[in-house]
Amino acid sequence: MSYETILFDNNNGLATLTLNRPEVFNAFNEQQSFEVIDALKNIAKDKSIRVLVITGAGKAFCSGQDLKSIAGAENRSLRESIDKRYNPMIKAIRNLPIPVICRLNGVAAGAGCSLALACDMIVASENASLIEVFVNVGLVLDSGSSYFLPRLVGSARAFEMSTMGSKVSAKQAFEWGMVNRICASEELDNEVKKLTDYYSLAPTKAIALMKKMLNKSFQSDLDTMLECEAQYQEIAGRSEDNKEGVKAFNEKRKPEFKGR
């Protein structure tokens, strides 16, 4: 896969997707949006990939839409842009049957904030921040922020962040439950590696099913989820990883999961 606005690497099942427009803090233009979508489609097809890291080049994670790139566009349909560019990215991340880790190296603003929140886990540098900047240009939340944000921080904090464009530091985001880990900037790669090392050896099929279950739980009642658990447990119980896990337990050794 060859791209101009993103970097992509697959190292023995660990995939890294880097937004690579550092001169504009990795703001999205059309090309970058479509390249991210294409990369995510290819990742979904590659059964060798066990975990994905999404990050940004340079000082920022992603500053959202590149407003300069659309400055001359007249009668531009924001609905069309969302439907074709942003929503497919968010849906692809949520539907990937592998853990997606956000390496939050700097500011995540607007659609960049949504992109970070769509990931399964966030590891943030202590100098990173998240901000919903839509209100500053008279727009509303998009790219999934209206879904993820209140579920993570509650309705009152979500309203404040959305309507005031309040910047949330990495420390505050950790305390509010928006990010999973925070660390010094020089330790960011090591903290991310701890997670990727774990997930690259984990029972990927079971994790994929759990990700699907947790997504489903937001719109389901208890009875629905009990049935879902029974259904997915039957699938997991027939996996090679389950057989290996039970065998390793009985043999008092560490299991060697293959993700199948």
C-alpha cells in the first residue's frame, strides 16, 4: 500500500497507521480521508494483523478538517463530506475485528478528537489534549463525537465540551475516563508497546467477539446481551485459541494463541 498523506506499516501483525500532514497538524483534506479509509479496508482483509495503532506525525495527532483546503468551495455539502469521508472511517474502526489503539501524541481536535474516541483504547502523552472545536465555526459535533463523548464523560461534561469548545488536558481526560493511559512524551512509545505486545499474543478471535458485544451493548437490554453472550461464547468455545488455552492451563504453561 502506497500513500501520500498517511504512513502505513505492518510489522509481524502489528499495524501502524500514521496521519502524515504534520505541516497542518495532520488536518484532514479529501486525499487523507480517502487514504485512511482505503488503509482500514485493507487492514480488515489482512488476517495476519492482530492489532492496529493510529497516531499522528509531528507534534499533533489530528486537528480535524483542513479548513484552508475548502476555503474556495462554494455551496459545499457538509452532509456529503460526512457520508463519504468521515463516517466510513469511524465505522471501519469500530467494525475492525482487532484492538485499535490511539497513540495520542498531541492535540486531537474536531474530527481528530472523534477519531481518537472511536479507538478501543487511548494512550496519551501528558502534553496531549482533546477539544471539540466545532462550535468555534458554528457547527455541530460529527464523526461520532455525539455518540462517544456522553458515554465516556456523562451528559453534563459532554455538553460543556461541545458547546464551549473546552480543551481537555491529557490528565483531565484520564481522570474523566476518556483515555486509558497517560505518560511522559518520551515514554509514549513504550506505553503503547506494552499494549501491542499483549494484544499481538492474545486470543484475537475472542477479543473481536468481545469488541462486537460491547458495541452492541449500548443499544441493548439485559436479555438481549445474555443471549448475545451465549451465542458468542459458543463461537469462541469452538476456536483453536480456546482449545489451546484449556490445554495450556492443564499443562501449567503459557498459552500460544494464534488468533484463530
